[in-house]
Amino acid sequence: MFEYELQQIRAAEMIRAADTYRMAREAARMRRAARREAARSGHHDGERRVNGHRSRRPRSARTA
């Protein structure tokens, strides 16, 4: 009986963790969509990027 209760508790914890993860992903997706929409419309709400497009490469060459 005790093991069954532990399994039920673990299952409930995993369901809660999955719901939390799902909500966080959905919030991030909505933030990205809002940023894309703001960039598309040219409306920035006072926040502007300092360096335009982010580059994957470092600004200076690597030293030997």
C-alpha cells in the first residue's frame, strides 16, 4: 500500500512539473511572437537594440 501511495505522489509531481514546463514554453513562445510582431510593425516601445543584428562571430579575431 505504501509503495502505491509513493507512486501516486511521484506521478502527481511529474504531472505538475510537465504543466509548469508547458506553461513556461508557451509564455516564451508568446514573448517571441510579440517581439516579432513589434519588429514587423516597426514599433519598439522605447526599447531598442544597441547593435542591430546579433552576430554569432566574435567582434575581434582570435589571438594565437
